[in-house]
Amino acid sequence: MTRFPINELRDIATPFYFYDLGLLDQTLAEVKRTSRDERFRVHYAIKANANPGILRRIQGAGLGVDAVSGGEIEAALEAGFPADKIVFAGVGKTDADIIVALQAEIGCFNVESEAELDVIDEIASAMGKKARVALRVNPNIDPHTHEYITTGLAENKFGINLPQLGGMIDRALDLPSIELIGLHFHIGSQITDFEPFIMLCQEINRIQTEIAARGVKISVINVGGGLGIDYADPDRHPIPDFEGYFKTFRNHLRLLPDQQVHFELGRSIVGQCGSLITRVIYVKEGTSKRFAIVDAGMTDLIRPALYHAHHKIENISDPHGDLHHYDVVGPVCESADIFGTDEMLPSIRRGDLLAIRSAGAYGEVMASQYNCRPLPSSYLHGK
């Protein structure tokens, strides 16, 4: 449960991201406890949050990294992650990205097309390197999450469709500067029902049987991430059900001898430790609505505008006042710049601090400078 040290926060320029490092440490400890298995390797999906202080904490816990750009690889290396514990995904790796990864000698490229495979081989050959790769496969499983964060369906922009897999394996085995080590899967994000993960295991088992019959040895099965968090009640569920998540794969994924399972968790590790702190600029009385106009906007936290996502909002200046309905809105010149509609909150006054909860993932890292607004700062509590 996050408690906000209001006396420490009053004089900090808003908006800013508040990170509860104590909760992050508890979450990392639970990840390590529940994933304790000689076959399991957990990578942090850096796209969720690349704050240097957060990265150093995660690196200190011994996790690897899932990166999706050359910049993320460099951020991971700067934070102290070993290169051989970095995996590199993404449909649009540029030549410059690939060069950065090869120079660092990262652990694995998650390859998403034949065109990409050929380019990696060409660049690796020119550099005198050998690239370790896993082929990303679309298992055509619908996790029933938001359409923008569903990634494993057939003809999605991500990955290789099942009918193409055999040819891709043959191609990877033929290329001189490619070492095929694994298969990669990722079906989507913010998944809170384990049934899609069970379906994924069953599909991987079927694919493994077919590949083994061809005599092809695969040493790594990467199942992606996707475990969701409780946005509605973050204090009731501050740490996701990692126990159930890892048990699902232990019970349903049939591994071959000496195979490893790689996980790429992001939101579930950092989502609940972060909150966006914003100050109320005005309380505007409308005809039938009351608006709390705050200094944070969609430039600071884009999820509500982009996904119609809802984050719990709290008045941390006066948490015990009389309750009223408010529309909590930002200053950006867009009608989508709304954090919450008809929010039942303790009485709000100009200058109050509001906390927009569960914003540790895809919050600060997605901030922009639209309207020439400055990027939000961050405050790490519990250093």
C-alpha cells in the first residue's frame, strides 16, 4: 500500500511522478520468490518505465531486460544490466539498432520477419559477429484485452504466422551469421485471466512437438509477458498474482531437456509503484458538472486519452473531506485530455494535490512535449 508523504511533496513543482521504492522492492522480491526455478529467466520490459533510478533498482534484483530499441539497450547497459541478459524485440529494428545490439553482444534478437532476419545476418556478417535469434511466432490467441495491446493474433503487425514458421526455421538454420536458439511468443498486455496463458502453453507444446519431429533443437522458449495489474483498487492488490502466473507455466508448459523459459514482465513489476502527482489549478462550476482542472495533462499520462484507460484518482491533500462529483481534466487543448469523469472525491480546492494511481508503467516513459509543455520530473521515495 502506497502512503504519500504529503509534507515532502507540497513544495515540489508539479506535475511529477512519485515512485514508491519500498513497494517496488517488495514486488521484485515476490517476482524472485515465485519464479524460483532453474529453468526460468525473468527479463524486465524496459518500455514500461525507463527511469534510471527504477532501472538501477531492477538491475540490483538480478533481472534481465527486454528492449525494443537501440536506445533502450543503451539505457539498460548504462544501468548496469549485463549484455548477455538483454533480449531485443520489435518489428522495426533499424540498422543502427542492430549494430548497437551486435556491438554489445546482447543475449538474443527476437526476430519478427524474414526480411529482418536477412538484414541481421548481413550486418552481423559484415561485423564478423554471430547473432543469436529467437523467432517470434503469432499463436493466434485472443487475450480479450484492448485492441491496441493485443499482439498475438494472425496477421498482426508483430511476429511470424504459424504457416510461415517452418520456412523461417529453415532460413535461420541456413544463414551463416545466425544462431537459432529459441522461439518467442507474446499475446498481449494487461491480461488478468490466466486462461489465455494456458492456451498459449498448449499451442507452444503443439509447436514444440512438430519442431522436435524435424530434429530441430530449440534451447529457449520466450513466453513474453502480459500480466496485468489492478487499476481499480491498487491498495487492495499492490502486487500482482505472480504465484499464479508462474505456476500456470510450470503446470502447462512441457519443456524439453535443458530448455529455459524466458519471461518479459513490465507493467506488473512497475505499474503500482508509480503515481502521477498533479496540482489543482482551478475548480470550475458548470451548469451540471464540477471540473477539477489540474496542471498535468495527456502529455504527462497519455493512457486515458489513448486507451480510454481509467486510473484511480485520490485527493492526497484532504483525503477525508465531504465527497463530491468531479470531472478531473488537464490543460491541454484537446477534448481527450480527461483523467476521470464523475469521480467521487473529497472536496477539492485550488492548490490541492491529486494522485493519479497505478501510473508507474507507460506513464513517464510515454510523456511528450505537445503544446511545448515541459516533461514531468520524478521523485523516488524510499531511497
